[in-house]
Amino acid sequence: MLLLHGQPGSARAWDAVVPGLATRHRVLVPDRPGYGSSTLDPVGLADNAELAASCLTAHDAAPATVVGHSWAGGVAVLLAARHPELVRSLVLVGSVGAPQSVTALDRLLAVPGAGDALAAAGFVGAWAALGPIRRGAAYLPPRWGSRLAALLPDDELEEDWHEVVGRTRHAFMVEQRALVDELPTVQAALADVTAPTTVVSGTWDAVVPLEASRFLAETIGGARLHVLGGVGHFVARDAPEVLIEVITATDRRGLDGMP
């Protein structure tokens, strides 16, 4: 299995699901270019897909079940469409690829100059605010506290100021521009995906809305939609056991040659 983390992020985003998958599968969890331990410069969706293909080939791991979260869902789609021999089955978690997955803010962030300034301010503000907000959520009524917690990104962003506002922000901006520029390519590739596919979406996802996931499931032939109530964008963190079940079931469909 190949697990591809979102934007920004690192392989650590999958920490809660890897042990459950690794009991029966060999699991590859790379840091994508520009993040974590990767020494590669950040690149766009298509180039990420080619690097993922090379990873599978180099590790003699194909065909594999490929899981893509958020931005990397677009990578997984291109990988499955362009290298079907490498992908046994596909799981898209809060994935881009539908017109609804790119907002006006996404397009503004992709604008040179203005987008850089907005992203810099956002990263600095988010880094400073994450800790207090996360602690404050504990004092809210359970219903609201849970929903706020689901909206917050992984706590790894709190750890290294220089990493977050420097290298991570640069990778984010490269990928943000690629998201806007290459979205039509990803959307066109949906019809070429032949691997058994499951699209996963949380009803509280405020980054990639449920309607975007519905579009993916309706456009990819034979795809199934799995909706998680009371779960936000970070499914691997907030509903790991359910996600493990979904990934494993989709993998079985691929092994059995089921749609």
C-alpha cells in the first residue's frame, strides 16, 4: 500500500492508520517533495504522480492500493489513470479533483505576490493560534468542541516555527499554484481510472466539501462513496479504525478483481 499525505503535511499524518494496515500489508509512507525528510524540491500534481510511480517500481511494490489525502488525492488519480498497471485499487480521502474542491480562496492563494503574502500571514497566525485554540476547545460544550477540534490541522504544525513559515510555506505555495493550474487535468483523468475506487468524505469537512467527493464518486466508473458523519478533513487522525476498514475492503476488491 502507498499512502500519500496532503498539503501541507508529512508521512506522520498516517501514524494512526499505519500500524493497523501493516499487520497484513507492506505499507509505503513517503514524505512528498518539499515536506518532512524529503530532499526533493516541491513539484506539481503530475510530477508527484510520476515520483509515486517511481517509488512503487523502486520498491517492487506494484500493483498497490494507493491512498491519497486532500491535495495528494489528485496525485493518486493521475497515478491510477496514467499507470493503471501500478495501481490495484484506489482510496481518495477528502480529495481534490472536482470543480467544487477549488474555492475562491484557493485561487487567491495561487496568485503570485498576493498569495504569498496571504499564505505567510496565514501560516504565522495559524502557528501562533493552534495551541491556544486546541486547548480552548476542551472548555466548549462537547458538540462544539468536537467540531472545532475536527477543523484544526495536525499538531505537527506547532512544532517547528522555521520549518512551517519557511520550507513548508514554500512547498505549500508551489502546490497551491499547481492545484489551480492542473485541476482540469485531474478532472479529465477521472474517467480514465479503472481501479476499484472508494471515495471517503467527512460531513464536517470544511476544506473539501462533501459535494466534491460526490462528484468524484459519480465520475470515476464503479467508485463507491463512504461518508463519515461527525468527521472533518483529517480522517486518518479522527477516524483511523474506520479508514483502515475502508482501505482494507477496497484492497480486497482490487485483489478479487471487483469493481
